[in-house]
Amino acid sequence: MVSHDAPVATDYHERPVDLLRELLRFETVNPPGDERPCIEWLGDLLAAYGVEYDTYARDPGRPNLLARVPGGDAPPLLLYGHVDVVPVDEDAWTHDPFAGVVEDGYVWGRGALDMKSGVAMFLAAFLRAAVADEAPAGDLLFLAVADEEGGGDDGMAYLVDEHPDLFADVEYALGGVETYPIQVNEKRLCWMEATFTGTSGHASLPTADTAMGEMAAFVSAVDGQRLPVHVTPAVEGMVEALADAVAADVAEQLRGLLDPDQTDDVLDAMGEDGRIFDALLHNTANVTRVRGGDKENVVPGKVTALLDCRLVPGQEPADVIAELTALTDADPEFDIVRYDPGPPAADVGLFDELAGHLEAAVEGGVAVPLVMFGGTDGRHLARVDVQSYGYTPMQVGDIPFLDLAHSSDERIPAETVGWGTDRIYDAVRAYDG
């Protein structure tokens, strides 16, 4: 592991790129996470600034940190992000993914996009508020959490379940997603198992109607096939906002997405450009693991496939099960492994203010209310009535964000880290509850 500078300097609020580099040097790969050294470093840095903080942990090796800059009577504003990252294949990287290298104008490392850059921006803005002469309108909170990449059971979900008082009076939170889109809602996470049963016996004999064959037919039917179209109010608002900002021919195509009779044809015509809309207008199901059999020469009588399903707002597990059954003409035993319903609807009370900061900073820029096709810790905050906005402003240029966020050579333009910090601090200063 790369050594860390002693966190005694109190100018990190002016050096968000250096702050990001320090965060990248912690190997917080989840699993197992091991976020404690990173959280302790953040605590030492906050202490150097004279900012009080507390840590909360279900697992002692995976603490979460909450700090506060006292403010006025307005409701508190929460800035939050996760410090865990997904695994790496180090042989596929140009630079050591845990060295925080700056080269060719980019900061390289696992978490540079998702989401240690966001944590660095939020923390730098938070520290600017801490050293400012004028107190914020309401308390400003900074929360660094563990385990987002593993579902949040040791992170945000734990805090919401065991320490809901921490979020008392908080109405709005700014969390992580790339913008000019500003995330206002997200799809629902639903993991389930589909178990198939069939003929078992000695594998040296021809065997029909096997569990493995049933499972294979199910997987083949699901693979790459769309489930029915669902046009939700949140996605409709997102598409209309985009259509208002583009040329007439593109706007017509976008609005075609909102007609269920045209949706799939329009998506086919859009090709790769329609990938996100495809996810937002359908429940999705991907088989990620299979389990069955324990010996080479025995045909198993039971096989299980694990599906990662993401449901559009308003849909329930029973809805996607019905869609999968109709698509595959199969009747396995479905068991729900995990279901996180997320926010039922978006409270966009802070959207216009956030959009104004972005649009003032970017000539011709247009902020769009985004429905996230994946899941974030915002779904846990919804359970304590906190509306989370995905607001980590980035100008990533030609960087393919979605392709690099969990891939090799993850990197972010160094200049956008400072730019995004400025935008977040603009929002913090203007926030009045």
C-alpha cells in the first residue's frame, strides 16, 4: 500500500485533487471493505480542522463517519458518499490503481469516478464551510459511509436502521452521481433466486427433463430480452427535460420513447445511445450466478440461478416474477433474496436551485432530473424521509463514465475535481432550507 501524507495540513479544502489522491491510496476493496484506515484518516483530517465527528459501526473494521459544521435554524443539509470500491484486476491497469497517480491531466485509480472523487469534492466543500467566516443557514453534515458496493448493510442501511436520529430534521442530501443530470429517483433493487427441479441420475445415461436443462432454457430466454415497457412519471419528466434541450428531430425521437407502442422500436433505432433509456423504461433481469450439482457424474435434481433485477419505481417483486414467467414460459420456485424499494416518488424541492448553480457555471448547460438505472445509498435515506440528490458535478469530456466506473484504468480529469467542488460549495452557500 502506498504511504499517506500525515493529515495535519489544513489547506485540503483548497486542494481537492490532493485530497482525492490520498483517498485513492486506501485499498478499500469491497469485499471485504476494510474501510477503517480510510475513515480514521478522514477523522484525523477533520480533527486538524477543529471539526467534531463521530463514528458508528456494526462491524468494527467498517466504521462510518459523521461530522457537523454548526449553522443556523434552517434544516440540516447532508453531504455524503461511500469510500469502498469494487475489486480490481491490477494486471489490466496502466497505473497502480491504489497509487493516486496524476498523469496526462487525469487522476488514476480505483474509485476515481465511483466515488472517491465525490467524497473528495463533498469533503473539500464541507471544510470550506468549516473555515468560512459566516456559518451556513443550517447545520452542514458530512457523512462518509462503508459498504455501498455491497448493499449498505454495514453502511447507510445500518445507520438508517440503528441510528435514525442522526437524520432528524434532515430534508435534503447531496450524494454521488455524475451530472449535469441531477439524480432525483432510482430503480428498485431486487435480487432473487429461481430454483429448477428435474430428473436426476447417473450422468453416463441419456437424461431428459433435467433441472440443468430447464435452467439453461430459462437463462437463454431471459438473456438480452426486454420485459414490458413501463413509462413512469419520473422518467417522463427526465425525457421531456432532455427533449426541450435538443434539436427538433432528436426531441421527436426522445418523445417517441414515452409511447409504449413505439418505445422498443425507438430504442432499437437509438442503438447504444439508448442503453440507459432501455433500463429506465423496463424492469431488467440479469442472471449473475448459477448453483447446482456436486459431482461430475451425477445429474443434479435441483439447480438455482441468481437474478439481479432492477425495477422501475412503483414495481414490486411480484410484478417482475410475472413478467419473467410470461417471457420464459417457465415455472421455477422464486425466492426473494433482497428487495430495497427505494423512494416512492421524487421530492424535487431543491432541484431548481441545484440546476441554477450548474447552468450559471456552464454556458448553454442544461440540468436534467435523472432517474438512476442502478441503486445508491439514497434508497436507504428514503426510509428516514430524506430526499437524496445525485449531485457530484463533473465535466468528464470524452471519458466513457459508465464503461470506466467499475473497470480498469478508472480515471477522472483532474481539473473537474476542483470545478465540481466549486459547484458543490456554491450550493452549500446558497442553501437556506
